[in-house]
Amino acid sequence: MFRLWGKTWKSNRLLSDTVICDDSEDTRTHKVLRALEQICYEFDLSKPIWLDSSIEEFRRHAKVRFYQDSFIDSIDFDYLEIEVIEED
């Protein structure tokens, strides 16, 4: 089971969160991208852009924060955080 936790934060307060589960035999990268797409759909957000710093942070910690500079549209929160909480 692969689970990714998505959270939006503003002023150090959790605004919303969701957990996406994936049982498929796909690669980790595909699971992450598909889960991020589902999180953005649920929160009614455009998909963030993966900057080089975002990719490196996610590789190191299995967690990344997307700030305004990762989104094309303006956001009404400080950042979107995704974190892998379970991997097969």
C-alpha cells in the first residue's frame, strides 16, 4: 500500500488535509504524481510545478512543500505539503 498525505497550511495552521491510497503495481514516481493530481483535484488547485529544489527535497525526505512560486494561479494559503506516509 502506498499512501500520500496532502495538507494546506496558512499561518502555521492546518487548513485542509487528505490521504490518497494507491494499491497499483506502478512505479513510485507514477504513484506520487497520480496522488498529487488527486489531491489538487480534491482541493480545487492547479497542479504545482516541480522545481529542482522540490525534487531534491522530496528525494531526501519523502516530503515537499509547494509555495506560491510553484503554482501558476494564486493560492489562498501559504503552502501545499505532500508527504509519503506509507510505502510497500
